[in-house]
Amino acid sequence: MIGKKLLKRAVQRNLVKRIARERFRLLHPDLPSRDIVLRLAVKLQKPVRAEVAADIERLFDRLRRAESRSPAADAAPGGS
């Protein structure tokens, strides 16, 4: 989700969304089975493809590491 307050131009908002979808498409086999919402939190002057892609990939790596450390990730629902 990208608000107009953070990126005024639709072209820039769409660029960030395209990059996020592409990173997800490439990395989704390694990601945990979760709903993922990416939200822009800081105002960007002008998004640079490589920087945005690297930031999103770092977030996905963090998610993957957090999920692999979680002991509840392997527990079956229902307790038995």
C-alpha cells in the first residue's frame, strides 16, 4: 500500500508496486505461508529500482529468518 502523501506521482507508486510483485514472484517458494502486506512507511524523493528491490528483498529475508526460528512454525494446530 502506498499513499499519495508518500509518493505523489502514480508512476512512482506503480513502480514500487511492480518491484514488490516481482521480488515476491521470485522469492515466494522460500517464504512462509502467510499473508504479506508491504506498506511504504517513509517518503521517497525518487524511487531507485535497485534500492527498492534490495529493501524489499531484505524484508523478505527477515520474514524468512523469523519464521524459521519460530518454534510454533512446526507445531500442528489443534495441539495433538
